[in-house]
Amino acid sequence: MIKLPEIDELESRPIAVIGMGTMGRRLAARFATRGGEVRAYDSNQRVADEGAAYARETVADACKTIPGATPGRIVTAPDLASAVRDAWLVVEAVAEKPDLKTALFGEFDRLAPPGAILATNSSSYKSSEVIGKVTRPERVLNMHFYLPKLRSVELMTCGKTDEAYIHFLKETLPRWGFAPYVAMKESTGLIFNRVWAAIKREAIQVIAEGIATPEDVDALFREVLATEASPFRLMDQVGLDVVLDIEDHYAAERPGLPVEARELLRRYVAQGKLGVKTGSGFYDYPKP
């Protein structure tokens, strides 16, 4: 029988954020807006310290966007066991490497309290792909957040998740200013990223076939949809190596996808043109 956290425990018990890169440090700041404790952990101590420092510097700004928010504590945990001890929620935000995630979730399952919710921020991999070492998969799920605003969050079962956990998160996450959406069944990419993947793939296909330039595709996209976002600029921000990894994962599940988009991405990656982080991708940028 599952035991959900009590509402009054949500601020008295810590939240653990594992992986303090771009997403993890922002999540740490957001989860520290209810006055409680967030424990930040990364296997790279420098990244852990820098991520926690970023979260401390930005938590006050995050509070300004959430009614009734107040800054809490953000501490750097010395090891994984310390990070998840007594936590009611453990959020994994490490690199998109399924073997790494599988090993981590095995450790979460062993070290975290029996009722703790174990969530992966991944949209590239279903949580069912990382529970190979988990003995209590009913508390594991995808909980994918979106940059830059960190408001939208998608919840998705691992195939064995107890629906009570998903309902609990849908009801409680708005306390931190999140807007939760539930995928009703397993789906690589969950909801938005699955649709977005199709847009990215077709945009790359258009330039691979010589139909248009990235500049024209982006300009037309912004004009028609009246948005500042555009496919090639956003892919450059994410990193074309990451975009390629995601596309390869989709293709492994759906062998009928066209290959031209992936072939073009491989040429860019082979040339070291990964986007903003290398100073060149579909566009040129200042050297990082």
C-alpha cells in the first residue's frame, strides 16, 4: 500500500535535485520557493557548487513570480545518500544517458524513503526505460519541465506508476508555480516534445532537400505563428549533438522515419558545429 506525503510535509521535508546542470540548477531555485530545503547533488563537485550558487542567487527572483512564495534553503549534498535522505521528492536531471539514469534510479530506490516520489526530467527516454534496477516502480514517473520559463511540466507513467502519485503531483505542483499536464499513456517525447520533434525533423528535411534556408524557415515560422521562437534558432540553443541523439532515439522506435534530417545533423556534428555552445551551428554565434 502506498503512502503519499502529507501536505504539511511538503515544506518540512526536503526535495532532492540530482544533476546541477542547466536544468537542475533552475529547478533547485524553483523548488526552494516554498520556504523548505532543496538538496542539490552532482557527481561533479564543481558543477554542484556552481549550480547551488546559481540557485541561491536566483531563488528570490523566482519567488516574485509565485503568489505566497518565500525563499527556502538550497544546500549542496556531499553524496547521493545525503541528498535523498528524508526527501519526499527526488528529481533526476542528469545527461540523457539511459545507463546512467538506470543506475541512479536503482540507487534512489535503495536510499530514498519508501514513500518518496522518484521522477526523471527526461523527455527523450520513457521512465520505463530506466527502472531496470528499481524494486518499487509504482513511485517512478517522468516529470519533464520546459525552459526557459519553467512553468509547464508534463507527468507520465512508467507503465507501473500508481495513479495516486500522478494525481498528487498534479494537485500539488502548482504550489511552486508549475502548470502540470498529464500524458495518459507512455509516449517518447511525452506531449509537447513529440509534436515539436516532428516540426524540427520536417524543418531540417526542408533544408536538406534544398527547398529553403534556415533563415527563411525561421522567419516564415515567426511570421505565420506570431512568435519569437523558431526551429533552427532553438535547435542551436539545445545543441545539434543533443538534437541528433533525440532523433536517433525516435528513429530506433520508428524505423520508417526519413533519414535525410539525421544525415544532415551528423554532418554538422562531425564538423563540430553544435550550435551556440561551439559558436557555430545553423547560425554563427560569438565564440563561447
